[in-house]
Amino acid sequence: MICVSSIDNRLSIERSEPGRRGLKIKNPLRGKACLKPELRRKDRPKLPELSEFDVIRHFTRLSRLNFSVDTHFYPLGSCTMKYNPRFNEEAAALEGFANLHPLAHDDCSQGTLELLHDLGSRLNELLGLDAITLQPAAGAHSEFTGLLTAKAYFESRKEERSEIIVPDSAHGTNPATASMMGFSTVNLASRPDGRLDLENLKKHLGPKTAVLMMTVPNTLGIFETQIEEICRAAHEAGALVYMDGANLNALIGMVKPGELGIDMMHLNFHKTFSTPHGGGGPGAGAIVCSKALAPFLPVPTVRKEGGRFVSDFGDGRSIGKVKSFFGNTGVLVRAYAYMLAHSAKEFGEIARCAIINANYVRSLLKDLYPSYSKEYCMHECVLTPGPDLAAKGLKTLDIAKGLLDRGFHAPTVYFPLIVHEAIMIEPTETESKETLDAFAAAMKEIHALGVSDPQALKDSPHTMPVKRLDEVQAARQPNLRW
Amino acid sequence: MPKAEEVKYTKTHEWLHLAGNEGTVGLSEHAQKEMGDIVFVELPKPGRKLEKDKPCAVVESVKSAFDIYSPLNGEVVAVNEAVSGDPALINQSPLEGGWLFKVKADNPAEAGALMDFAAYGDFLKQNAH
Amino acid sequence: MYVPHTEKDKEEMLKAIGASSFEELVKQVPSRFLWPKFDLPQESLDESQAAARLSELSKKNCRPLSFLGAGAYERYSPAAVKAITSRTEFLTAYTPYQPEASQGTLQTIYEFQSTVCALYGMDCANASMYDGASSFAEAVRATVRVTGRKKIVYAAGVHPQYMDTLRTYFAHSPEYAYVKVPMKDGVMDKAALPALLEGAACLAVQTPNFLGLIEDLDGVADAARKAGALLVAAADPVSLGVLKTPGEYGADFAVGEGQSLGLPLAYGGPYLGLFSCKKEHVRQMPGRICGMTKDKDGKRGFVLTLQAREQHIRRDKAASNICSNEALCALAATVYTALLGPEGMRELAEANMGAAAHAAERLSAIKGCSLKFKGPFFNEFVLSVPGSAAAMREKALGQGVDIGLPLAPLYPELGETLLVCATEARTEADIARLEKAVKEAI
């Protein structure tokens, strides 16, 4: 982070000098181009004219205005901001992977196909399920793929099921996906401890229920203790159980989700499998499912045929494509590199340390920031501002901004929606005890400041490149481009 | 323009002012306060048939969106173009400059079932947390 | 493994928590589910072993001199692009939920949106989507929301995978109708439009189209408008260095595949969905959008905006379920276009056209080969070949040249043809090798 006074926040276009050049294209074949004037664009695109050094300096300066996992503790709940191993990046950049055309002949793609096949088989085993597609580009995209697969499954059985049951603690993507797919959503109120209410669920399950979508552990960081009974009840009603795998970091190598009774789940490689978030993407997703659902997964998948790997376009029952070409293979190479670096036991150690870290933070802060749930948490905990700060009119947002001033990224705030003023902390397994101690100290300092000088906290952040921004103006008079 | 005491209220926080069979609909003072700065309004097109208790407009703040439910069956006869251009009008005067649309009621008697000012006040108290 | 905890750390932490053992923390998980057996390698690899394994795998992918295009293009990616995208302040940040701590990512998104608008000649753009296909499908969905109609008219030259993805998006509702505008000489038959457009939500076109040909879209937007339909245009952003923009021919939504802008092929992803539209449709844009605003002191800053449309607020009423964008890919594209500038984009587009024109000239001179279509093309073209195109491709691969994509599986009506692509990365010598390989493969 650079000091505030030295910030030159001009846009690249404002640095532009007519006639200045960066990269040139000198291929002599250019001269062969010929285009009728009526097909040509009339104006020049409004792009900056900069030297290469201008560009490097501009974007390097911008990079320094960001918090990131490499520079700051980033305890964003449900996002699993763990260390992104550098080795993964090197693997993805290998020529043979990076420069492979998606329509390359299978004979030319044996390395990548083998990698995808091995990644898929290992994931099936790790999760206790039978089949996988690596095509989805992200978590929400996986949900879409999963529900579509479920839909095709029911259609093949000539069953008309139109409802998706979603607990009120779920990620917003669950109901959004359901509605995008033409399903109606049944919202299920959680029990006071945040768990699904089995008796209430049974009342809503019926011949119209297609899928029960649930996050395990749930968004309060609590395991669904009755999951077997829940899955059984859903199955008795003829419905499928979909597990939102956003919180898989709590279970990996410790529990096989397939054994819990679920039918399908999704993965977020950019969460559990350490691929970088890149400022909001790219990610990669997967749907892992039981045998019964396998024929409906998107195509192509990879099949081993003798010693050779081939793209498998299925038997015609597939839902088709959810993305052009194969999927975010570049991200999957990173995930595979991470896979190679862990035995099953070491995956278990990830879950163990993620759970210890979350409970450790929770215990350090419990007196000042009461935990919403009264029991131990899994990989993340949901805290609240507590009576002292509430009495001063301070909100979760103020605490979030106070953390920025102390060199910590804020946790996820105001989610899950069922918790008033939620502060959702997921430390992940890659943070050390010392970092968590320092974070807790900052949270305590914020509490003390909030009590002694609430205005100072309300005015925070004070040390960032900008102060609190006018989001009302941004939305009322959108300025979205130069 | 009506006063807060003179209009009827729904449980979904719309107000309705009926003159003959023409009703004016807006967002209650309470609701605009809860939402904070309103940044965008999407209004129904004139001529659209409205169904009682079905969403027919959307009001957005920075981080929330609020469906407006029609208090009556009827047809949209006018919309307040001014709030589309300047949604802050809803915050400034929800009952005057901030009205949303006018509806020609199929059956004005339907308004009888809505809450008056006092009943709405009680309703808010009951639902406060 | 990347866990820092020593045994001592874990003991101390459990003690601070007040738990006698780790098992106490996970009592909520029925014990029969805990610590199952895994049929996986007992030992993980150390870094050098993993590097060897990955290097071995990467070498199993052969690297022919490739003339494949069809929606993904081999281009030179400048060192400066890699230098910026590997800065870990960009690489390891997340979605800019805390704008004060994410101005770098946010300003980049703003500049990216501006770049997309500039290239496509459109009013506004979002922070990107998964890929060209998902942008295309989302744009068509938006036209369905705007018009309330469910008939989708599309040109036969739209990328087949874009159409596949679109059909998958709408797979839940059989009431959608897809009407194809027939092809004439490799491009959309404009004369057929008025009859087909009645009652349509949109006309979806692509230019250059899947076969590489440039569509003449003058008057098409008017034809759509007359029928009450909107125009969705997909266009390769590199081609827009010289070609008429979607804004100029009146598109309502313009989309494209941003892989062309400095991203590696990576066997299909991650790529970059470009999405732009006219101002009046700004609230129909799915996904993230960044806006410029001011902070408390009046200083310029950037935030995510128009969020009330999104899934985390609207849940089942959201415009889309999408919550990520391809921010790092968008950064690469923004750096790439900033390096080139308007002149460089023109040079790049012309170099692509020139390389493809040269390849077409050389290949069509081979006995038995000819250009299938006469119309102007951008950086790929359809070559009619004598005999099986697929067999020729396999034969040429043996010589280390991938001569292009056989089209018969996708467009049987075209007969034995190859879609051949030459970008600015192909030299005169490369094209001489291509010519030789094709000759020998006949």
C-alpha cells in the first residue's frame, strides 16, 4: 500500500499523448490486407496512447492500491482465501498446457486429457461420488449445471418436479439459479441454531420437490448433524439432494460428502483447491455426482480407452454444453498441481487446521463479539458487533472499515442474511497462530476505539487510498466508462 | 396532495389514496426510511393491467431492492416520470413528489380492506424487532 | 502441503479454545463419517517431483504449427501483459467487496469497461462474463426480458458452441423457438429477414461469422426494430481494430470472446466474456459493474454499482445467477489494448487480415483446393479440399502442421472443407509450411 498523498489516480486515457506508441505489429503480411471502405469503422477506438513503460507504471501503481492474500490477512467468510501456491502458476504456464488449442486433435491433447482424467478420478474418490464434469466456469455456473442435470434426470424418468427447496441461510446464488432454471423456490426457515428443521422440511417435501439444495457445513459454519435423516427424507419423497460445496474446506480429507447421502455437489477450485481469485475470477467449478446422474452431465468428459484418453460425447442423454470448449482448463491445471501436493491424510490436515483456526479466532473474540451460534464452529464463525458497540450506534460496516486501517481485509459482512449485522470470518488453514493473534488484537483495539471515540471509527478508514465512497451517487448517476 | 393520515396502507408498505375510482400509489414514509437513499425506480407502463397483491414496480436502494405490490386490481393510467429521473423524491416526500403511479380501480371497494393510518402504526409496532 | 501449524501450535490453540481434543470440535459430525479410507496415493509429491510429473504431462501435448481458429486464436502475448497479471496484488485479491482496499482492481474494471465500449462502439459494458458463449447467451436472455417474447432468430453463421450454450441456458423452457436465418454465400441472407423476424425477441448475428466471413449488417438493426426485435451482435474484438462496430450498425447488445486480447489458449479457458449494450438497457446487464464516484473528501474513487440487480440481493428475482467475473483476464485484455492503443489495434487487425489473405491465396492455388466463398473474410476462411478433410488433417499432423478444422461435422452442407485460420502470429515461412503440408496431405 502506498501512502495517500502520492496517489495519482488518473485513468490510463488521461495519461494518453497523441502519437505515443507502446506495442507495434510489424508482420509484413499486413500489407496484404484489403478491406472495402464501407466495412471499415469510421472512428478510431478511444483507447489510450501510451509507451510500454507508461502502461507498466500505470498498472503497477494500481496493483499497489489493492489488498490481496499475499499482502494482507483476508478472512472473507465463505470465500476461502487461502494461500495460492506459486507452483500452481508455474504449472499452468507450461507451454504444452498454455498453448494448447481447445479444438486440437485428441492425439495432440493427451497430456491435458490425462491430467483432467486423473484430476477427476481423484476428486471422485476424495468426495465419495462416482462421476464428475469439470466444465463449469465457477460456483454459480456449477449450480446451474447441477440443476440442469437433475432436470434431465427427472425428465428421463418422466417425472414432473418443479420445486427447489432452499434454506433461508443459503447463498443467494441458490435461489437465483433455481429461478433461472424455471424452478420455483421454496424458502425454508432455519432453526434458531441455524440448522435445517427436519420436521418442517418433511412438510415441504412432496411429489413436486425436485431438489433440496443445502450448504454443508451451512453458512453459519455449522454442520447439519441430521444430514443422513435429511437426505433420507428427501429421497423418500423422490427428490435429489444437492450440496453447495462452497464450504468444502471444512470437510476435505475428513468426511466424504458422498457418504452423507447427497446425490450431487459442486466444487469451487478457487476456494478449496487454492487457485487464485484474481480480483473476482477466473474460477473453475465442477459437478460431482452419483452414478444415476452421470449420463446427464455436460459433454465432453474424458474417458480412458486402452492407453489413450479421448473426449467422450456420451450417449445422447447429456444436457449438452454449459460453456464453449472444455472448461477453465488453465485453472484446473493449477488445481491438479495442488492435488499432487497432498495425500488424503494431508487433505485431512487442511480441514483440521481450518477448523482449529476458526474456533481459535472465535474463542479469542467471544467476549467482545458474541458468536451467533453457541456451539463450536467448523471452518468459519459468524460473530456480531456486541452490545457495547451497538450502544454507540456502531455497525458491522464500521468494524470492517476499522480493520482496513489496521492492515487486515474485512471479513464477509451482512451475510448470512439471517444474522443481524453478521461478521463472517473464515481464516483458512494457511494462516498461522501469530496472524490470528494479531487479527484478534486489532478487533479488540477496534472495540476499544468504538467505545472511547465512536466517531473516529465511523469515519474510518483513514489510511486507505480513498475514504468511504458515495455509493448513492454511483448508483443514481452511473458513470461506467471514460 | 394527501396527508399521511388520509391514505390507506398495505402490509407491504404501499400507500393508496383513492379519489373516485382512481387511486394514487406510493411508498410509505416508514418504508422509504428503512430503505435509505433510493437510487432507482422501475414503474409499470401506462395501460398495464394490475393484479392486487402482485408485484408491479421495483424500488432500489444501493444494496436492496423492494417490490411494489399493487393494492388494487385495475389499470395503470399514469406514472410519475419525475421519480424515474430523480428517485430521491421518494425520500424527500413519499406522499407528494414521490408518488409512483395512478391506477383506475376495477372495484374501489377493495380499498376497504386496507389499513388506515392508526392500524398501520399498530402493524409497524407489532412487526418491529 | 501448505499448512503452517506445528503440533505445538495445534495444542496451544485447542487449549485456548477450551477443547480437550480436535474431536470435541467436530462432535457435530456423526463420528461414523469421520476419517474414512481413501483410495488415493499414500504419499504426496514434493515440489520437484510434482514439477517433473507436470512437465511430463505437458510434453504429451504435441505442438504442431497450428492454423486452428474457430473462436480461439493463437496470438503472441506480450511480456508486459504477463508481468502485470502475475503481480500478486491483482492475482490473489478477491472481488472488490471493500472498495477502499480494492481501488486497483476497481479502476482496472472501469478501464476495462471503457475499453470494451470503445472497441464495440457501445454505451456501457459490464465487468466481464465467463466467455464469449456465456456473454452471448446472457445477451439473448436480456432481449427476452426486455421484449417479453420467446422467439430467437439467429444467423446460421453464429458460432455453433454459442448456440449450444444458449440452448442449454433455455433448456428448462420448451416454449422457446429458435429460427435460423439461412446462409447465402457464407453470410446471412438478409432478404429472408423480414419474414422471419415477426414476433422475435432478437436477431442474433456474429461478424466475422464462424466461417470467418464479414457480415454486412447495414440496415439489419432497422429490420429488427420494425419487427419490435432487438439486435444482438457477437464480434471478435481484434477485428474491431478495423471493422465497422456494433454501435455503428445499431446493435442493442454487443458481445465477444476476449481471449483474443492477450490471453493464452489454455485448452478452452479461462477466457473472457465481453458484454456491452446501449444505455437504455444498462439495468439488463448481468454480472458485476463498476462505477466512478467520489469519496467523502470529494476525491475520485470506484465502487461496484447497480448491485440491486444481483443474486446476493434479489435472490430468485436476480437478472442472472452470475456472481463472478473474469477479472484477471479482463486485466490482461486492458493491459493488452493499452499497450497497442488505437494504432496498434488497427495494425493488429490488418496483420490478421493480411496473414489470412496470404494463406488463402497460397492454398487456393493448390490443385483441387479452392475458396468456398467469395466474400471478404477476416482471419480465417473456408477451404474446399479434394477428399476427406479429416484424413488430410491427420496426415498433415504427422508433418507437424495442423492445417485447420474439418467443417463437415458442423456444416455437412459445405462438403469437404477446412476452416483455416492465420493470425498475426503466423509468418510467411509458416504459411509456406502450411502450403507444403496441405499439398502433401492431398
